[in-house]
Amino acid sequence: MFKLPELPWPKTSLAPHMSVETIDFHYGKHHAAYVNKLNLLTKDTPKANMTLEQLIKTEKPNTPLFNQAAQTWNHTFFWHSIGPNAGGAPQGKISTCINESFGSFEAFKKQFSDVATGHFGSGWAWLVREENSNKLKVMQTHDANNPMSENLVPVLACDVWEHAYYID
């Protein structure tokens, strides 16, 4: 069975940017529902023994099983893309890759923010890496879609579904 993973930080730690009420709703209702539906769809099938990544890479996008697996993975990754005391200019290899791919951290932030705020409908803004490369790019996906379906490696995710923010 697939399990709802624990949050990587206390629910109170993102205030005032994200309230406990939003996290309870987003994580406790929406994310949990994706996990529960995924378990119903895979119960007593060989797919129950697959990883989320395997399901995302092998299932046809925009089908019920793909959607539940991808949303479970996407949300888990999102919770690890944000955190208390996070943010600011990166350091180390990721900083070098951002500068090489976008020219500067400021240019990356603008492009990422533009993609996230300009997204029409439900979906995700992503920083991704091309497989076998340090080349980064910003992209958006609609609904539950995930960059792994396009052989890209997710580096950072921003949830732009309305349930992510509308309480706050």
C-alpha cells in the first residue's frame, strides 16, 4: 500500500506564508485523497508493488491511475521543495547550474515566478534537469502531469492548484 508520507517540518513552521489550516486542507485532505484513491486503483493488482516513479513513467498521462500516482508524488516533492527558513540564493553545484542555464539567480527567479503565476488552470511550475546533463529549464505542467513522463528530472516544484493557497 502507498502511504501518506510525513511532512518534513511541523505544520506551524510555514506561517505566516502558509497557515496550519491551509496545510491541513492541502496535505490532510487533498494529498491524502490522492494516496487513498491510488490504493483503491492498485489494490490486488501487480501495480500495487510498483513505485510512484515506475507508475508515472509507465502509465499513460491523464488516466486515473497516472493522475493519482503523479499527484501523490508531486505533492510529496512539493512539501520537500518548501520549508521554514528556506529560500535565498542557492550555493554550490545548483548555483553553478542555475547561473549557466539562466544567466543569474535573479533571471531564474523571474522566469520561474512568471511560469507559476502565469499558469492558466490547475498544475505545477517546475525547475527540471535534463537527464544526463546539468542543463536546467523551467516548465509548467497541467493537472497531475509530471516532468518524469518526459524523461526530465524534477529539481523544484511549485503547486499552482487553487487548493494550495486559496484559504490564505
